[in-house]
Amino acid sequence: MVDLCYYEILSVSRDADKSTLKKAYRKMAMKYHPDKNPGNKEAEENFKHVNEAYQVLNDEEKRSIYDRHGKQGLEGHGQGGGRSSGFGGFDDLGSVFEEMFGGGFGGGSQRRERKTYNYDLDTEIQIDLEFNEAVFGCKKDVNYNYKTACKKCKGTGAKGGKLSTCNSCQGQGQVHMRQGFMTFAQTCPHCQGSGQSAAASCRDCDATGYSESNETFEVSIPEGVNTGNRIRVSQKGNIAPNGSRGDLYISIQVQEDSHFVRHEDDIYLEVPVFFTQIALGTTMIIPSLTGELELKIPANTKDKEHFTFRGEGVKSVNGYGKGNLIVQIKIEYPKSVNNEQKELLEQLQESFGVESKPHEDGFSTMFDKVKNWFN
């Protein structure tokens, strides 16, 4: 499925204020929290999406970027447009915990079991699309590999699934580094934060903790996707030892077209026009994404001048309407002229009289001015 709009996830309008957002977030977080829906994978996923949406909409800068450019615009602003592993404000989430368990944040709930498998549940692949496939949408067969936890070691990579306390971090899952008077904590590189390590390697999986399988399925690509967009397909990722499954993220790469140039949802088209047509003005038929359009070029149009056809661009993948088709004029001149053409051009030049030599009038006073500089 394609990521839902953040406003739809929280069931609020696009002009919702922070108070409305907070109320909606608390309501949805309470509804989908995993501790209130044990074993319900759909509720767990919804809970993650709710937190992702609130993180963005509750931040004025991120919300502004999202409203203008969608999820892809959040790249480089602390949000990749995909699922986030964090929570939408500890104060708000803490109050949800208080309502559910009657205690402060982290105090009323049980400590969660540490992850013992050494791979991520979410996985990502890239698919290449033709220019027209991205513009109009299409169906594509996706072939990819996913990981399943080794049954013998339960994803730990340890023989019989037996783990011992990690010697590097003494079971804390973190190691500390000191720089000057500051001390920094980082995930233990030996146990990847689990606090446990294998006493002996599992032979069935060569200590990886998983086996790989291949799958092919058909995915619907929506209209208007562009390079850098990601499509989330739920429950198609890697599989954990307890059977829960992550998501597959499909990263889009769009090939360029030989004539149309795309910038966001706008399409640019360069139209060559012979210099005599520019002098006289002309009307011509040009190609568009959906067929043909009539372009009227007034006399004396400038080189690289733009003509805009509203709504003839790409449909926004985020539902913000359609972009424009922008035509750029490129004036073409003859590469060579024969004697007859040269004679005709000279006659045309003379027919304009003084008008054909605009530089003479403009430079006449400049020559005298320059001479006076040296007197």
C-alpha cells in the first residue's frame, strides 16, 4: 500500500491546530497501542504510523515542508518519508502511558524484551520506471529476497539459541566513550545492543540467524511518482523469530525522457522555431503528455521565452492537483545560405533602412565620449 496522508492517519483537517493534533494523536495512540492490542500486528503498524504522522505535523518546520512538498520533501530534515522508529513527543506519549497504566512514562509498563536477532524487519529495494510509467502509473512485478529467522537458533545465530552476557558491554547493550570531559554512549558493536552474544555459532545458518527466500508479486505504482519516492508494502519485509513481519519499501528511480524534462510535477519541453517564424509570428502544434496542444508564438518572441499550459503537467502523487507544461522557445538559424538566399536577405536588410542598423544610433555618441577620455 502507498503511505497514507498524515492528516488522514490522524483523521484531522489540514488546518488543524496543535491542540487538535494532540487530542487526535492521544486518541489514536490509545486505540492502537501494542500493549492494549497484544498480538495484533495491524494495530502495531497503525501505532507506528500514528507516531510518524504526529512527529511531522506537530513540528511547524516539518509540517510546512510536508504541506508544500509531501514526504519526499522531508528528506534531510530528520524524516525520511518512511516509517519512523521514534515517537511523536515524549511528553505526549508519556501522558498516554499514564492513562493506560497509571504511572509515569516508562514506569508503568513492563520492560520490553531486547531484540536478539541481528537484522532489520523492514527491507528496501529499488525499481526502475520508464518516464511514462511514473507519470501515468502502472503495475510492476517485484522480485526480491527476504529474511526468515533460523528455527534452530531462533534468529540469534547461536547454537541452540543459547546466548550469554556480552563481554564487551557486560549486558548493558551500550558502550561508553570519553572525549575530554564528555562521555558518550553508543550501541555495542559486538552484540548490536542486545546485551547478549553467542557462546557457539549455529551451523544451520552459519551464525547469520536467518535464511533467505525469494518472492515475486505485483505492485500498483500510482500516478505521479518520481525518483526518490518510496512505496510501502505492508507485511512483505523480513520475518522475526516470533512470526511478526516488517514492511517492504520500494524506492523509485525514474528514467529520463528524450524530449520531456520533469521538475517535480512540471514538465518542460524545448520547441525549436526558425528565425523567420519568430519575425512573423506563427502557430504550431506541439506534443503534450496526453496528446497535442496548439502553441501561438507572437512575432518577436525572445529566445528561451516560456509559454505555460496550466494543468498539463504531472498529477501530484500527494493529491495536490496537476503541474504545468512549460514550453521553452529555442530560436534556430540557418546553418548556411546559398547565393539566392543571401541576396534575398540583403534585400530584406536594406528594406528596413535605418531600423536594420540599431547599433549605429546607439554607438554614435559613445565614440566621441571615448575620444574625449584621451584628450
